[in-house]
Amino acid sequence: MNQRVWQFWQAVRAQMHPGDHALVHKYLNEREQALFYAMHRVDQVHAVRVARTAAELAAQAEEQGRTVKLDFLQRCALLHDVGRVKGDLDLMGKVWAVLARHYLPHWSRRMADGQRVHMLYVYYHHAAIGAAKLRQIGDNAEAELIARHHDAADVHDSIELILLRTADDAN
């Protein structure tokens, strides 16, 4: 829970800076940027942090002899939460969803799966929602990876998926 408190504090103070926008413009095309900038500012800043952490992890993996598709990893990191659009799950909604998941896991899952509480539905299913949006613009490889970024680890996971999960968990 301490990490969640830190994440909340970071979210309250979140701001996109010129270097962050430059990173987005470097790796994302116009259609991808439209999806990125449709997210809440907090999610944009989170995605940029994930991308920067993923780049550091990729450099470490390459030092160990692993081959990483860095451009692909950066696109996936920047786009991994595009299923959460501004207005669907903003900061306080996410806080509420995290608390509901922690203290009322069965109830929150039931409410999400029946789409009775929209923000819980988005909280639990944002990876699939984002993957569908990416498929609509032809980003099939990115969609495949992003759809799985909250799934349990598997021995067949690509290095990019492993690094994305690690970077996301760290941020």
C-alpha cells in the first residue's frame, strides 16, 4: 500500500514537460498521439515514466546480451493505458477502484464484469479496451502486447512484454 500512496502523491503533482512531449512525438504517429493525449494527464505522465524506465531496463537487458526492440517497447509503454480515457477513470475514480479492489475484491469484480460501475469496468478491462483501439488504427503487434500486460507471466512472454510489466509495476 505504501507504493500506492507514493503513486497518488506523484499523480497529484503530475505535469507533462516539454521533454515528455518530445518523447511522445518521437515514438508515436499522429493516430497514436491522439490516443495518448485522450488519456487523463495523470495517465500520460505515468506512461512517460513507464517508457523512461522501460528504456533503462532495455539497456540493462542488452548489456546482458538480450535483443530488445526499443522503438516497439517505447510505443507500447506510451500506449499501454490508452484504454483509460479522460473522464472514464480519473484520479479519484482510480483511487476508489484500487480501494474497492483491495477491500472488496469480489464485489468490485462483479460490478466491473456486469458493467454496473463503469469506472470499475475500465479499471479491470483497460488493457483489452486499449488493445481494441490500437487494432482499429492498425497497431496489431502493439495491441497484442498491451492486451497481455496485466496477465500473469508466461515462459513464452517476449522480452518487451517482460520489460513493460516491470516498468509499469515500478511506476
